[in-house]
Amino acid sequence: MKRLLLIPALLAAAPAFADGLVDNVNGVALDSRGAVVRFSAIVIDKEGKVVRLVLKGEKPPKRPDWRTDMGGRTVMPGMIDAHGHVMALGYRGLEIDLSATRSLADAQTAIRAYARANGNRPWIVGGGWNQEAWGLGRFPTAAELDAAVGDKPVLLERADGHAVWANTAAIKAAGITAQTKSPPGGRIELANGQPSGVFVDAAATLFDAAKPKPSPRERNAAFLKAQDTLLSNGITATADMGTTVDDWQVFRRMGDIGQLRVRIMSYGMGLDTALSVAGSGPTPWLYGDRLRMGGIKLYADGALGSRGAWLKAPYSDAPGQRGLSFIGDTTLLNVMSRATMDNFQLAIHAIGDQANRQVLDAIAEIASSYKDDRRWRIEHAQVIDPADLPALGRNGTIASMQPVHATGDRTMAEARLGEARLKGAYAWATVLRDGGRLAFGSDYPVEHPNPFVGWAAAFTREDANGQPPGGWRPEERVTREQAWKAFTQDAAYAGFAEQRFGSLLPGQKADFLVVDRDPVAATPAELRATKVLETWVGGYRAWPLKDKPEVAVGR
């Protein structure tokens, strides 16, 4: 009886004739209060929604319309990535990807090989480089990129998406010279008064007019690549942070021809994009709750790795720099107010402590005029002055954070910030203690979208090698269940989707995974190694498909 009281939201009267049954499972989920629930079957209706979970010891319906026997394998709710970039993930899978390189020489070798294999491309584009992972101690230069490819333009995005590395041919094609001024919110790195080859944040837009635009066919291919990557990693829904009009057209094309299998909570790239796509308010849910533009993405600053994050005091390893402010206080308030008047949700990128202070102040001011459920989002909330952390628990603010950033950024963050500022960095447990709400994701393709890696990082604060033992700043660990909830129910809540998906509660879409191990019983290392065997969305198997899409790429 005590067990039943813990999970009232998961119980519903069994219908006399069920529509479908996913049977013989080692099922594990969270109830509405975040407690672990075990079940042996899922009853699914004709709309692809959960009717109920059949708990251990209960009998399933006798005459379902259809039945799938899972052979005792582990079944769990689909995972949700609260912050990703769908099309960027797809392009990264089709272009040169330097994320596995561990030195500048490795990168140069990979670039040369890619250029030889793709001689028909007018530009070489891609990304994933990280001078910190290379142990370079500085940004790479145009001359070093020329040494790999000098006969055509090369433009490569940094791993965090907040800087580009260009060769001399690309710089010339863009018309950039020593006289070119850094645009607001951007920085042209210089050497002896000349552009050195790295362009930070808004300075990357100086190449926009010169570099080739992807064709509709290439955009379709990139989306399908990204979708397969997400579904194969167990992600059944994702927030797309910074959807452009072209991105939205791709999502709609895929939905129109029945090839949209993952769920996308879209946040338009700025107010103008959202108004162009959605008009005077969020779109309805489309394609069976697979697509909606409900919010707007704004940027307050850049990233820590490229020293674009806006800090209250100078960088510890660059005393003359405090990062970049992308938007003034008055402009931020005006844009937030305009968006909120039309009921768009705000998701604001803020990494440095000064940027987070700016956004928290803006939320506090505007929330006094909009007291209903707005769910203000701060994306990353990475470095916050400890004095400002309690403000994250006010006004219904959501900290949309990425556990893998803490384990991946650890040594870089120590160098950039110094010991004192680390007390407010990646402070997940403090956010929860102060009454805030977490939504977890990966920021793919900045990091790999595998949610099991992020889940393990969240409750251990250790990387894949178990470093540092006991966790980095272990006081900010969350529990295994809290982390799981942030990758499912709370990630859905952050996108106003908790009534539609995010768990296996009755009435929600039947989005679930078949995996090769029990994630609750697994050690952190075992959890990281979890393999997704099948991904189901809305009661249908979305991955792997028996028949690959044949028409989508060419449409």
C-alpha cells in the first residue's frame, strides 16, 4: 500500500479493451515527484499516448489491439535535451569535424585530408576546434591554417560556436583588412596590427556575405543527419536554440512529408525571426506535437573558452579583458517586453557573472509587470557571483545548464576565473537549494548529445576518466534522480511541454527507449556506456527504421 501511495499519478483504471501493449519490459521511470517507479508493460492508446503503466505484480490487458514483446529488456522514458542546435549538429556531421583532434598538428592533418577528399567544394567549412584541448595556450593563426590549405577559403567554427578560425584566402574573400573594425559584441584578434585569423562572436558575421549558403537539399540532408544522431542517442525531444527562418522551413518540409520523428521545441533566433515565423505569438503544436516555436533566443555575452563571456572583473589569465557585452540594459528590457507582450518565452544566453547579473536584473524588473507563468530561461547560467545565485530561485526562473560543460571546462575555467569565482560556477545543487529549477542538456554540437554522459556527469562531477576523483567541486553535485528529472520532466517543463511529453505519465505521448542496461542500477561508468537499442516516439518506433527515408533529401 505504501508503494501505491508514492505513485498515484502513474495509476489509472485499466480499460476493458486496450489499444496497444508494450509488454514484458524491465521498465523504470520517475513519477511526478521524481521517485523511481518500476513497471512491466505500457498501455498505449490509438493517439500514441500512455494509458497507464502496468506495475510489477499487476496484470496487463488481456485483449490489446496489438502487442509488442520486449523480451525483458530495459525500457525508460525518452530523454530530452533542453539546449541544442539541431541544424548545426547536422552540418557538423556532414562537414569537417575537428572535435577529436588533440593538437594543432592533428587538426592540420585532418584539414588537409578533408580538402583532398572534397576538392569540388569552393570553401572548406566545419568546426569543433579547441585550442585548450590542443594544449596550445593561444588561438591558432591564419598562417597555420594556410599551412594546411592555402589555395581556397577555409572557415572553421570553434567548438563552443563563439569564434571562427579563417585562413588568408577566407579573410581576403570577406574583404577584411587591418582597417576593419570589430563589430559590437565581437572581437577581431590581432597580431602586429593585422587580423590574426580568429574572429570572436559577432566578428564571425563578417564572413556571412562571402561564404556559400547551403542549398535546400544540403539543409535537408543536415537535418536528417542530426535527427538520426539525436534519436540514436535516446533523445526523443530537444529544444532548438536559435532557430533561423531557413531552419524552420526545413523542419516544416520534414513534417510535411512525414519525416519529422524527433520533437522540437523551437526558440527563434531573436525577435524578428520569431515574428517572421510565428506572427504575433507562439505557433500551435504541429505534426502530432512534434514542432512548435514558442520562444525567442537572445544573447547577453559570448563564451568562456574564447574569452567572450562578460565578467564583472578581468579574466585571471587575461588581465586586460572582461569579455563582451552583446546587448545594452535598455535594449534588453525593450526586447524582452516586446516578446513577452506576444507571449513568447525568453531564453537568454548568459555565461559570465556580469551577463548573468544583467539578465537576472532584467527578469526581476519585467516580472513585476507579468506575474503569470512565464518561465524565464537563462541558458548556461555558467558563472554567477555567489551573491547573485539566490536570484535564480525567484520569478520562476529556469537555469538551463549542461553538466558536460563542467567536466569538460574544468581546467579552462580554473585558469579563466581563478579560485574565488569558481564558487558560483556550474552551481547546480545551489540552484536547487535556493528554490530554482534546472533543465539539463548538452549544447550539441559543442558537446556530444549523448544524454547518459551528461546524466553521469551531473551526479558525479567527474569526467569519463573518473577525474577528479570524488568530483570537481563536489558540493554542487545533484542526485541521480534529480539529474534524470532535469533531462526529462524538467526539460519538458522548461519548454511548456510537460503536459504533452517528458515522462510516461498517463495522457503523455509514449516516448520511450529500449536500452541495454538498467540506468538506475548502473555505475557511473556503466551509465556513460549505455547503448540505445530502440527509440520510440508517440508509440511508434522512430529509430532504427526498417526502411530509410528515400524522398526527403531530394525534396
